Amino acid sequence: MIRRLPRLLAALLLVAALPVLSSCYVPDEFRAEIRIARNGDFSLDYKGVLTWAPLYKEIVSGKVSGAEAQEKIELIRRDLQRDDQFTSIRSMGRGQFAVTYHRTGNFVANPGMVTFVRRNSRILSIDARPDGSVKVFVETPNMDKARPLAEAGLLVRGSLRVISNMRVVGTPNVTASYKDPDDNWSVYDWELDGTRPAYPEIDFRR
């Protein structure tokens, strides 16, 4: 037992350090959907790939391999698993995980910001304020950080759909939109291929 302590301590320190690393999760091959109702009910769903960029770069560059790589992959999987909104997490190797995520709540009862994956690794965000305004947006990457990730094969590719019966404020930069003729709900779609300069953003007001 005593011989295992240094290794166990190192593992625990790595998990504690994950949130403060300079890079973050990169989404790929995903379908995400956000529903927001005028009464404050919301849901956020994500199905696709999440890549922990620092480990991916270490593995593809040959800096880590074998048992060390597997240990780090398992630590990241456990870190994701701490959030019980993940309904499935499957390692694909190289720091990449096929995941499904489902979260629900109500912004009238609990205004504030909801983020996926988490606040220090934001991909999708819903910012609901007490005045009734709600902003949905995808975090725009720092281009200096995004460029080497793209060169390593990590691109943000997928689709986002936002469905709401609230009033849109301004003109969203959508790929397509339409209104359900049978009710007051509208659908807004974005397609991301890793090259779009404008990332999804839409503002609502109840």
C-alpha cells in the first residue's frame, strides 16, 4: 500500500490540475440541441465527440504512449463522469471520448448561466438574466490556440439547433431557421465545419 501512494498522489494531482490547463475540450462530429420555453423550462443535449486537447497533442506527438497514455485517458474519463448529466462516456483513445449529455432546468426559478462542458471549459452557454433576456452562444475560440489544434486535426464540426417560443432580439447568424406552423415555436440551425468565422449566437426575451 505504501508503494502505491506516490502514484496515487500523482493521479489525484493530475485530476485537480485538469481545469486549469491552458487548453480545453474540442467538440467534433456532434449534434447539439437547446430548447428554451417562455416559462423558463430548458433542456440542453449533446451527442458527439469531446477531445481533451492537451492529451491529444501529447499522444499524437509521441510524448506519451502505452500505459501512461491509458492512465491519463482514464483520469479524464473519471473527471467527466463527475457530472451526472453525462449519460454515456466512451473512450475512443488519444484523449477523445464519444459522449451523450442531457440537462434540464428552469431559468425563472434559477436564473444564471448554464455551460457545457463546464464553466472553465465552455463550449455551449445559455445565459439567462433576471430581466427575462436569454443569450445562447458557442464559445469563440482563441485563434492563436485554435490554429495549432486545427493543424493537429482538431476542428469544431457539427450542428447546433435552438428551439424556442420566445421573441428573438436582433438578427441571429443562423444557417437556417423556420417556424412551426402549428404553434409558436421557432427552430434555428447552425452547421459548423471548422472554418466558419462567426460562431452561433442568438438573443431572446421572454
